[in-house]
Amino acid sequence: MALLEVDNVSRRFGGILALDELSLTVDEGEIAGLIGPNGAGKTTAFNVITRLYKPSSGAVRYEGEDLLRRPAHQIVRVGIARTFQNLQLCAHMSVLDNVLVGAHSRIRPGRERQARAEAMEILDSLGLAQRAPAPATGMPFGTLKRIELARALLSSPKLLLLDEPAGGLSHEEVGELADLIRRIRTDHKLTILLVEHHMNLVMSVSDRVTVLDFGRTIAAGAPKEIQSNPAVIEAYLGVATTHADGPSRTD
């Protein structure tokens, strides 16, 4: 049984069809990539999975359970956490306090000290322990991305959704991120669904890749299959040109 199943999900915004019978599965323990040109519906898919959006039709199942029956505030409790394309941090709170937000759904009275210890352990694993007492404001973008990742990890997820984690990072930081994604999959026994425009990153870390175009799945398979798929090349490029930060449409 797949850990996550998205089955023929559609989502309309007025007259715009953002997702058009999207189907994908994510097996336990894998890193799955979800890619597509700008406006393909990738973040909309994340928002449906995490219950920020209600689909117009279709089903979403997690561990065989109908996820659409759960309200958004219960999604973290069942083991799903995410990061956001646009950072969702409180700039004037300390790094540690930003991370502790990730434990709010599972902290019981009298367990605050344990939560702080767990948060510090995660920060240390991400090279951020020294920054724990400092306010998040003014920190480098790559550091802020790791703080948000630490917050997601503190919720002890089984499934981690990463929404464009390489956005705004330098070439060197992207290489470090690839190593980090592999490491947290192993260390935290995670399943990861990754939305990303940086193709080198996606293809290097993903076990399987699903491609969206105009809200519909046009291809799914191993990275090598996706890279040579004519439908994917046409959807992304229009013509066979590439850019350092990943494919983009030229038509």
C-alpha cells in the first residue's frame, strides 16, 4: 500500500482548472519528485494534500485513510508536515522558538523541556545549534530555509512535503541541500514529496518523479525516464534549451 495516494483530484478556482484529475502515489521510504512548469499546479497539489484547499473532486488517502475527512489542523497529528515556498517564520522570535512551533500539536503539559531538547538536537543536526537563541530576522536565506525544515522535523512526521526548498539558494547551497535531503530521509525514517524547479536537485535525489502540466499528470517514472520523455521536454521547453536553474518554457 502506498503511504500517500492522490486519486483523480481536480481543483477549480472559478473558471480556472488548477488541478485536472491529478493522480500520484508516494511509497513509504521513497523520495518522490513533483515537477512541472510555472502554473502547473504543484503547490495547489500540496495545499490539497495538507487540507488548505478542498478539492472539487477526487480522493486523497494517507495510510489507506480518507484524508479529506480530516480538518487541516489534524494533518500534522497524522504524520504529515511541510515547508512552504514562501517562508512562514516569525522574524522577531528566536530560532529555537520558531522551531518549537512545530511541536505544538504533540506537546503535553510538563513535556516542554523534552520538546526543547528535541528541538536543540534537530538544530544541531542541521548546523544551527549556535543560532538557537538569536532572532530569525536578518539571517541568510539558506539559514531561514533550514529553520523552517527544523520546525517541520520537530513534528515527527512520516511524510514530509518540501515546497521549493532550493528557491533562492546558491549553487553551493543546493549541493548541500541534496545531501541534507538524503540524510534526513535516513536519519528520520521519512518519506519525502519534493516540489522543486531545480532539475539537477530533483533528478539527483528522487527515486521517482511525477510531472504536471496544466494541472494534469503527463509522465511518471524514474528520473532517467523523465529526462528523456518527449512530452516532458515539450511541456517544459517548447524547444530543446535549458537554463542553469532548471528548465523553463520558451514557447
